[in-house]
Amino acid sequence: MKSRSSARGEPRRFGNVALLALMLCSLVALSLIRARFSPIGNTAVAETIKVEDPKPVVVSKPAVTAEAGDGADEAAAVAAQPKDEEIQPKTEQALDAAVRPAKAAVAVDASKPVCYETSRRSDTCEAAGDVRLVGRSQTIYVDTLEREWKTRPYCRKHDTYALSHVKEWSLKPFPSGDGAAPKCTSNSSATAFVISTGGFTGNPFHDYTDVLIPAFITAHRFAGEVQFLVSSYKSWWMSRYIQIFQQMSRYEVVDIDADDEVRCYPSAVVGPTFHKELGVDPSKAPSGVSVADFRKMLRSAFGLERATATPSGDRWDIRRRPRLLIISRRTSRGRAFMNERAMADMAGSLGFDVRIGDPDTTSDTSKFARLVNSCDVMVGVHGAGLTNMVFLPAGAVLVQVVPYGRLEWLARNTFAEPSAGMEVHYLEYVVQLDETTLSEQYPSDHLVLKDPMAIHKQGWDALKTTYLDKQNVRPHLGRLKKTFLEALKMLPHGRDD
């Protein structure tokens, strides 16, 4: 009996073992299926291995570089594949993603709204992720956005006239549907930086106040890893300032409105940040930079030798004499010196080495910057030409001649206040009634002469036409001499030299 019952139990025991082995095989197979088709890292990468192209791709020793990888997740997904294993090909969307640039070295602050006010004059938009920029339509697609944003990348947002010459840019979420986003045709690991040279560019004061200094404030934190994409591009304007852009970026400047590429980046900034007229507020700058840093960059850009207004060590060198530059406006409308030659002779009699320069729009910017940098005193009537103070060495003197018409407030805001941040001494010469050609154009009892504030109340156009465009000046040499002597005392040069 015992032997028969033992024999009867053997098939049952064998059946149990077979059933257990079958269950184990099923579990192993299920785990392999899950391992092969489960997402790696995130759903975005999971979507990159959907089968849409019948041609298999054989991967051997996969290599992920900054140019070819799609961030850490994409690198991990590729590296996880076994060597020499035939894997399913990526979709068009996945192949497009595979050549997107790596994440930016300097991350965009994700805690802020996409577009936000950076000052009373400027708005800035920042976005990071899969950024695809279509220049001809002024559109930026970003995969991380949830809504559309619009902005005009120029630092004069309160001025409707200026903004009418600035194209509007849109930041949009990716279009819905696989493959709906435009395909990358150009890729970069830099941060895209969209600015506009519309508005009032062409006037040196606005070039620096509205564009160049704000661009420096915004771009400095990227340490050259930023590409300028310029809307409303003007080739003649860029040729004047290309050396400055080459200091701020390691990449070519792009005329983005005429660009046919779909440019892809890991992050983008649209619109520079304004702080103040011709200035930088270090407490607001992301990296604590100041206008002194901007001026140092200008010296590098244009090859300027003098950081400070100190005389040559050689007592026989002509540079022992302080040099005075008169900014001429002979080719400009209004505010010209009517006795320019007499002013130069008087300054020469005080010991100055005198130069006269007219920085019109055709001037070689580098050449004129070197002339200004060689000077210790710069004198000129209020106007865009005084913007060249950015090239003066520290310790030099700026003398602003303020036209008749109660324009001291204008002189203060535009050049007097910025001079302190540039470490430039400031003097002011206010034109009196007997020194203006307006006294020859109007009767003595006219409001233009008797009550300038009444003209101010008529608005900017009336003020500008009357006191800036129609007026020339003839400074009294005796009064002006006192101002020049005061400037001389501010310099380290000795009178005996």
C-alpha cells in the first residue's frame, strides 16, 4: 500500500513543480516587458520611443553630448539601452528633441512670472525648457508655458511713439498634438536674448540709455553664453556698436526678423532691463555690476588706454597738458556754438591742449571714442553728443552748457546725475538771455524770452522746437573762462606743466 500511494503522489508533486515553474517564467517575462516599455525618467522621454518609422536603428556605445542630448533625462534613457541591441526608432518628435540644446548653465529664475516689470521703463520675459524661436513671426514656443505672453523688447514702455517702431513678440505654449511644434533647424546651448533696435535708436543718448546699457545689465550674468537676436535690425547701427556686442557675447548677432531658421535654445530672455538714464543700479543688477564695469567693457571694446585722467609721467610729453574737447554741433540742428573758435583760443590760453570734434552719425565710433578718452575736459551744449562722456577717463570733467529756457531739470536728469556713477566731475554753464540767438528771433516781451515755463506747459514738442531746435548759443568768454578754470582745478595736472 505504501509503495502504491507513494507512486500515486509522484505525478501530483511533479505537476505542482511544473505549475510553479510556469508562474515564475510568466513573472520574469512580465518584468522584461515592463522594463522594455516603461517610461525612463519622465513621460517626455517615454514618448520618444513610440514606433512610427519601420526602419530599426542599431545603437552601439551610445554617446550623449551637449549638442545632441536632451538634458539628463534623455542621456539616461540612451545610456540605459544595452550595447548592440536593436531598439525601436524614435518618432519625428523624438528625433527633433534629440538635437535640442542642453540646459542653460545659468538657469532662468522660475520663481518669477514669465513676463514681469523690471522698472518703470522696462518689462522682461524669461522662460526655460524646450524653447523654439521663429524670428519671421516674432514668436517663441516654450514647452513649459501654460498661456501666451506678449511684450515689446525696448526700454521705453511708457512712450507710445517709440513703441510704435518696436515689433511685438509672443511667447506661446507648444501647439497641441504630436509634431505640431515647429522643428528645430538650428540649435544652441546659449541663452537666447531678444532685443529691439527700433524706438529712438540712432540718437546716441537713446542708443546707450534704451539699448546698450540695459543689454549689459541683463546679459552680464550669462558670462558670454548668450546670443543676441535683434529685432528691427539696422545694419548701419550694428556696425557702430558691434564691438560692444562682441564683448557681451561669444556668438554672432542675428537679424532675427529676417531669419528663416527655427532656432532652439534651453532658455530665452525677451527685453532688457532698464535701471536709470545712462546708469546701472548695482543693488538691482543680478551680479552686482555697476556703470564702472560697463565703462571698463567699453575700454576693452574700443581699445581705450586711459582708465583715469592722470598726466603722463614724462614732463616733456605734450600729454602733461590737460586736453579739452569741445563737442561741436555744426552739422546738427540747433544748439551750435556761435563763437567756437574764440572758445578754443581762450581755453588754449589757460594751458589746455584743445580739440574740436563733431560726433555725427557718420563718425567712426572707435576713433571718436579714442579722442574722448584722450581728453581730461569735455564741454558741449546739452544734446546727444554729451553721451560720449561714457568714454571719458575717471576723474575727468564734463561741462554741460545748458541752453536758455529753464532747462536745468533736463540737463540734470540726462547728464548731471549719471556723471557721478561714471566718476566724472560735473560742471554746468547756464546760458543767459544775452547769450542766446533767441533774443534775435523774438521781441523782448515775447513769452519765449520772458516766461519759458509758459512754453513748457504747452508740451514737449513746443519746448523742443523752441529751445532745442531753434536756439544757438554764444557763451560769454569771461564767464566761461571761470568755468574752465574751475575744471582745471579739479584735475591732477599742475599749472606749471
